[in-house]
Amino acid sequence: RELPAKEGKKPKSKAPKIQRLVTPLTLQRKRRRMAIKKQKAQRSRTDAAEYAKLLAQRTKEAREKRQSIIAKRRASRTSSV
């Protein structure tokens, strides 16, 4: 845009600020970024579910082991008495 000329000076023009251009390449990069983000979220969900399953299995095994030890103790107590 043209600025009004001041006394004794040449008329000046002011250019607009250059914004980032939205090119097909920038959109492609954005799509890729978002896709990677979604993949990571999906992978973390599946990993968390897998880990929870493993944890449940281990706690179940530990509980059964504890129960068997307690049962052995009870059996040995009743047979000795």
C-alpha cells in the first residue's frame, strides 16, 4: 500500500507481511505428522492392553502359588495334630 508522502521526502510503499504459503508439500507433511501421531497412540494403546494382560496373568499365578503354599501348611498342620 502507498503511504502518504511527507514534506521533502519521496513517497514510500509498505508491503504486507509474508505469511506461510499453504503448499501441497506442507499439507502432505502435516498429513504425515498426524498419521504418525495416530499410529503412536494406537501402538501405545495396544502395548498397554498387552501389558495389563501380562500383569493380570502374573498376579493370578502369584495368587495361586500363595494359595497352594497355604494349603500345604494347613495340610501339614492337620496331619501332625
